[in-house]
Amino acid sequence: RFSPDGESLVFISDQSGSDNVWILNLENKERRQLTKDENQNYFSADWSNDGEYIVAAKGRRNIKLHLYNHQGGSGAQLIEKPAGLKSIDPAFSANGKSIYFSKRKGAWDYNAQLPQYQIGVYDMIEGKVKTFSSRYGSAFAPTPSPNGKWLVYGSRYEDETGLILHNLINGDEKW
């Protein structure tokens, strides 16, 4: 993902021998390893609106959101409970006060029944998680608009996968 100023890119790579979060300076092509884990998986990352922080989905069996200063450091796990909650696809809201993400409980199952994922919202002020969606076909990969009016996310209906456009002002949704 591009930084808010458009000068850097945050990405996940195993070039250090294990999955980690990296930052690429687009002007000089310099790469900098932000996290230094040797036995974790990283699934996705996003910049805060001010460019100071990066949220990343990290874990093996229990995937949690972690917040890192873009300059470095060990970061902080955002969601402690429930322990079995898996959280991926983080995206900061337009106002930076919350983080949307895909969430699920339990282990992956080959013959799993829907719904698998729903959209969660982590409140940066209160430190609490709320469930945003309740779609039978699941809800995943939330992407808020920069103006704070819209949220787009994936879902399934019968045998089709598509995008849902959710109006954050009045709650209306459409495929």
C-alpha cells in the first residue's frame, strides 16, 4: 500500500528468510525492514492517515492486528480477546479513529459453511472491537473511501463473489 504522501510503499516479504513488513522508499528504491520476526506470518498491512503508523495482520494460528511506528520498534498487539479471533485485511478509516478488518473465529475447515468472515471495526480510542457486517455470504477485505463516505468489501451470494458498496452515512448497501 502507498503511504499517504505517496513517497513510500508498505509490503510483506520473506526476503529476510521469514515474513516481515517492509517499507520501500519510491524515490531512491531503498528497502527498510520494519519488523524483525523469524517465526511469524504477516498477511497484510496499511498506513495510518498521517503516515506515522502501520497496522499489520500478524500471527500463525491466531492472527491479530499489530500497530507499528513507521520508524521501527516492536509494535503493539491491538486485539487481545477473544483469543481465537483471527483478524486480517486491516484498513484505517478516513478519520483514523478506527480500523476495519476481516474477522473470523475458529480454524479453517475444508468443507466450511458460510459465513466464514465478517467485517470488524477496531475503535482506536476505546480499544474495542465491534462487528460491522452480518452477511450470510461472508464479508471480507474492507476498503474505506478517503472521504469517509463509503466502504467497499467482498461478499458471496449463492455461487457469485462480488463487491458490496456500503454508504457509511446512511447504511445503504448495493452490489
